[in-house]
Amino acid sequence: MRIVKVSKKSDLFKKAVDIFKESSYGKSVVNVAFSGGKTPKEFFKRLSKEDIDWSKINIFLVDERFVPLNSQDSNYNLLKKNLLDKIEIPEKNIHRIEMLKTPLDSKIDYEKKLIKYFKGNIKFDLVYLGIGDDGHTASIFDMDDVNVEDPTLITESSKYPHKRITLSMDTINKAEKKIIMATKEKLKVLDDLVLFKYPAFFVEDPIILIENEPAI
């Protein structure tokens, strides 16, 4: 893994934006998957202000709660309000996880879209991830979830509301770059990754951006 320490939260998001721009430079098509949660909100806002050719960017979701897309709990709604509504991007470049009759219907639909778009080889250029207080990432909560080899899966946890549809760890690890953004509140869980083998431990060769305030 590559660990990048920054001294303040604003630098964390700046570095995440820099990686996005560097990784998309010179490419005719860029496929990126974004996670939801609290950490990406400011990242999305910063990204919306950058000079980016959004016509070549295809945006996917790493995971989604099984809630209406206009719900405050929806990762898509968070992305829409803080990024999509502020940029000029073709509608065809936005690949949502649709809320259908059941979580299984939504999973199957998203998986079919991914397989069709990537012509059977699902490989993202960039996957942006967060990390939970319990060490989960995406919506992958335990080892049963980590070991699933399907492109997507349905998960749930007693610690969190709502069933989820998420990219599998196998799909995440095929990405060219995996970026984990961690604010200073997550330093302890990052320290414990190896010891407790939390799900985030199984992200292969990630770039971990850590807000780590220097000691005074």
C-alpha cells in the first residue's frame, strides 16, 4: 500500500482531486466509481470546481443503500447534490444503481449494466473508497462479504440501517487505482487493519490518504 499523510482535511481532498486529474490526463475515457458516506461530500464539491472534461468521464457508484434515490440516505443523492448538479456531464455517462422492486433486482440490474459497459471485463480506472469506524469499506462488512467473487453483492449489517448493493472486493481490486480517504478520526481503525483483518485490509495496493495532524 502507498500511504500519503496530509496535515489537514482540506489537503486530504486536494490530494484526492489531484489523483483524479493526474489519472484522467491524456485518456479518452475514464471510468471512476465513487463511494458515499460523510468523507466524500467535500471531495465532490471540490471536484465540481475543477476544469475537467466531463464528457470523457463515466461515473459509477461503489455502493448504494436500498432507499429511494432522492432519500437523504442515498449515496446517489449525495453525489448528485454535491457534484452532478454542478457540472456538465452527459446523462449517459452517469451509471446509477437503480432502486427496483427488491435489492436482488437492483443488484442484477447493476451487474448487467457493468458487464455490458465493460464488455465482460469490469475494470475501473479509479475507485474512491472510505473506511468505517469498524473497518468496513464500500458496503463490505465482514469476511463472508469479502470472499464473494460475483461482480456485485447484497449486504447488510446490524450496525447500519438498510440493505446495500455494492461492488465486490474482487471487482474493486481489479481497478487500476484504489484510493482510500481517511480523516483523522479513522487513524485508530487504520492502525488496527492488519491486526484485526477488517474488510478494508483486503483492498489490494491502495493509495491511502490520511489526515494526520502533526504533533505540537
